[in-house]
Amino acid sequence: MEQQKLPNETIIIVLGILGYLCCCFAGAGVIPAGIAVFLASKSEKIYASNPELYTNIKQIKTGKIIALIALVLSILMIVRFIYVFASGDWEAAMQQSREILEQYGIEE
């Protein structure tokens, strides 16, 4: 029997990378990374049912690892934002951001 590729290989990797790029925007990377993890798990279940039929399990696992890293980073950013809001240090955090931007000459 001819071997096939598992479904959603490309979209899993793309969503994982997109989740990684969006993780710093208030944890917005949770959405694409979560979708990528879900799709990768679904593809892994398909592979587990008939492993000799499929060839690209390594790409699926790579995409899942990228998505899991993005998911963890996004969750950490969400926790950080919650901590900053809950502790009332919003002004201190904004002042620190302004100082960093001024140091690099981005904001005057």
C-alpha cells in the first residue's frame, strides 16, 4: 500500500510559529498555538491507528513542539499581565518601558 501524508502538516507548523510570534501581545498566541496543538494531537491519533500508512509524523511532532513552546510562553505572558494589573504596578511597568525605549532612542 502506498504511504500518505498526515493531514494538516503545514497548518500546524504555521499556527505554531504564529502563536510564537503573537505570544508577547497580551498572550494572543494562545489561540493559534492551541489550535495547532489540537490539530497535531488529532493527526497523531490518526497515525497511531495505522502507522505504516503515513510518512510525515516527524513534521507533525515538530509542529506540536513549536506550538507547545508558543502556548507556554503565551500563558506566561498572560500570568505576567495579570500580576502587573493585580499588584497595581502598572505605572512602574510603563515607566520602565519608557526608560528602555528612551535608552534605545525609540521614544523621546
